[in-house]
Amino acid sequence: MNNAIKWTALSLALLASVGCRLSGKESAGALDPGSVLGLAGLEFSSSASCPGSWSFTNAYLADVAVATKSTLTYGDPAKATNGICGGGWTAGSTDVYSLANNAVCEGAETCMRLEWKDKRVLNATGVDLVVYENAFDYSSTGTNRFLEPVIVEVSEDGTSWCGWNPAYSGITNTSDPSFESSVRFPGNYSDLAGITPVLLRSNETRLSSADLFTLTTDSHGTYLKGGGDGFDLDDADFGSSGNGCNTTLRDAIRSGGFVYVRLTTAYSRSSASFPLSNGSFDQTGDIDGVIAQQTGAR
């Protein structure tokens, strides 16, 4: 992400004349959020009062990051551990870290590793882990969404990783006239983070810890009350992927928990299997934070 503002489709058209980059991630410094409050149709997320303090006593925020600090506008890994600052259904957040290559990634992939200081994540009932990325809707239908999917894997030792079954079932031919609508449709993705917009803001108290791991259904579909994408160690797909994963390791993680979570831009692992919209300016995921439902001592 290269600007503090995420524009709706209407805003993009309105601002084309002032030279803003017409993509999900705009060029840095194009406009200051405070200078455009009067523009109709504009939606953005301000981080002035967020993240604030983490007040959820039974939802545990990952607080240690291994990642490359880059010169990008959103290149500070601390943004992935300081709280959650979602922008809602139709806006992104400025409090995120744009994934970059580092020693814990595989090859040239872009990723980061997170953990909970002196803790391990345990297998709880239902959703064990929620990943907050930076997806947002271009329209109210929920079928046209800015997406930069992220592969989620967990590990006991930081060497062998187990994941779920990340998949994109849509059009992969970038020349196909329907390609853009296909990669923007959230229903084409499974077992990936970066699919559901982030509704949670750390400085607000409208949600309880239990809410963050609880599904709700309304006109937007079925989703966690705080947004983000949930992952369950007891899911049948867990153990289907990951470097070094086997049934023995999968079962050990299910019974004893894990220490590390690695988040990898899916496109960087396979651009053929996980193509991105032309609106993705830097082709990398943006991490707002990760929470766990239950932790214990290492």
C-alpha cells in the first residue's frame, strides 16, 4: 500500500484529474486525508485514535514480528503488532505492514513471521486464529472487492510449517475479459487471509473478545463479527499444505499448539495459481494484525 487513503470507485473517477494512481494502493503523498473531507463519495480510514491500547482480555494479539523493515510507506513491521485498525467494509487501513522478502520466507516470496512473546497458541473450540489484512469492497454488493490474498501457515519450530488448503477457483488468464471481476470476487477464494474486510478497531469497545471469534450473518454474508479471516486447527483442511508438514506434525500442533504463524503473499508463491487484480500496485499483502483465541506458556 502506498498511500493513506483507499478510494471507492466513485472517488477514483473524481480524483483522476489530480494525478492519483488509480489502483487499490495509491502513490504515496498524493493527498492528505484531512484535506479532502468535503469530497462526496470519498471513504478512508484515519488512524489518529487507533490502535490505542489492546483491551481484549481473552483475545491475544501477536506481539513479536520477524520481517524486513522497508522504505515503503507501509514498511514498518511494528504496524502488524500494535493493534487492529480496520477501515470497515469499504475502506482500508493505514496501520498496516506491507509484506516484503526476508530470511523466514521461502525463496523470493514476501512474508512475515509473527509470534506471541513467551506463549504458544493452543487449539481452542472453533476459530483459533484470526488474520486481519486489508481487503475492502469497491461496491455495496460484496462481489467487487480489493483483494491481495495471503497464505497462512503455523509452526512449532520455525522450520517446518503446516497450512490449510489455500485455493483460488476463478479465472487465471489475465487476457480474459472477465478476469478482473473474477479476481475481485471473494467467493473464488478458500483457506486464505486477506479476503474479508476488517471491522475491528482496537480503540473501540463495541465488540467482546468472544465476538472476534464468532460468526454472524447479514446482507454482507457470513463473517466474523470483527471481520478478518479465521483459521481452525481442527479444520479438515489443516495439514494439507506447508513445507515439512505431515500427519505427525499436524496432529502434534493440534494437540500441543504452535509458536509461530507465517503470512505469505499468495501471489509471491505462485502468480499463476493466485493472480492479482491490475489494481494491486505493489503485489503484496498488507497485515494489520493477528489474534489467537487461546494461549499457554511455552
